[in-house]
Amino acid sequence: MAVLPSSAEAARVVVLGAHGRATVRNDRFVSGPETTPAPWPAGPDTMRTFARRSTKRKPAVTVAGTLQTMYRRHQVSAAVYHGDVAAYNGALRVEKRLRGTRRAELAAVTSTIHDIAAAHQLNASRLPAVFATLAANVQWWPSGPLLSSGQRVEFAGSQLVWQYYPGEGIQLQVLGSFGKADGLYTSGPAGYPAMEQLLSEIIPLASQRGGGLAWEYYFPFDGGAPPWTSAMSQATGLEALTRAYEATGNPD
């Protein structure tokens, strides 16, 4: 049902490189922002209300405590545990140094991660995607340019597609990333290396959901709390992965 990015008008993508230097390019493999509806207007404040309601009269749940529980239960390695705790605490320190929109956007991401943990939805399989999102926002907001709503963004050296949602920070654009992979496939063999790189980056960001793999979104949406996913994003992912196997014979 989705229009392939390679056949659509090239999208304007802001790419953040080293030392906060950003460039703008038109990417014919990336579609515009209309493919994903805007997030729930209530934003992170409503998520915080949800978290408080769901944890009422229960011991306080924190990100660090949730990670420690995973480690004690041997669900994550010591390296993952210490690395993620350090990343979250580091993000909070960066947040305190920022002001205005930059601080608000990074705070929205750290708050949402806390709320996912408080709702007992932060599990080991979700850590790669959640902390990749945190890392993207920690990299962007101290020095990257301020963005317009729905702006597609990328990071130098990566093929993943991200999108800015005001009040929710920068979020992984699952449908946009898989759509880009589809477009790289249809462009022919010259696009296969970039397609393989993109898929090698996004495959580890899948979570365990409903007895299988799913690529989720981690911000409030349409009156509901994260994590959520959509049939369209998963179907586009299945198409991209199938085509990539047909192109390369790589079973991964």
C-alpha cells in the first residue's frame, strides 16, 4: 500500500555529522513525513500521568532499578547493564546543561524512557532500540540545528531514518527506514550495499512482541502509551527483508 520512496519526490533530510555540523540533502530513497501521523498531542505530560497512575501505591520504579533487576536475573550482561545505566545518567547530565527547546526535547525522551520502565514495559529486548533513541537525542540536541515538525534526519555514517516529533524528540522512523531499504532495492545492485547496511542496523533494534519480532515506536501516540507498532511498518519491513534476501542470498 505504501508508495516506494524511489518513485516519490526526494525528501529533504538533515544529516548530522561530526562536531555538530549539519548538512541538508535531498534523498530520493526517503519519503516525506506524512507516512507517520503526528504523535498524541498531550505529549510526555500525559505519559507521566499514565506512569503515575499505573504505579500508584507501588514502590517507585526507576530506569536504573529496572536495569539492575534485568542484570540480577541474568537477562542482560554486565556490559549492557553498566553501559545503559551510564548512558541514561549521562543523558540526564546533558539535559541539565541545555536550555529551551533543546532541553525540553531531550527531557521528553528521558522522561518517556522512565515512564516505559515505570509501566513495566522496559524489557531486555527493547533496550537496543530505546537506548539507540536516547543516544540519537543526546547527540543531536547539544549542537544540532533546531528542526521543523516532521523533519526527517539522519546521522553521518548511518543509513537509518529518524524523524522529529515536537515534544517527543527525535524518534526512529521504522516505516521510513524500511521504505528506504525498499527504495535502495528497487534502484538496482548499486543500492544493495547501502540497503544491507541499513538492514544490519535496524535488525538488532527489533523487540520480542507477541511471540515474534517487531519494530516498535517509543513515544505516546493516538491516546496510547509506548511501545506501539503498526501493520504498515511491519509489512514494509517484511517486504524489505524479503527483497534483501532475494538480492543477496544473506539469510540474516
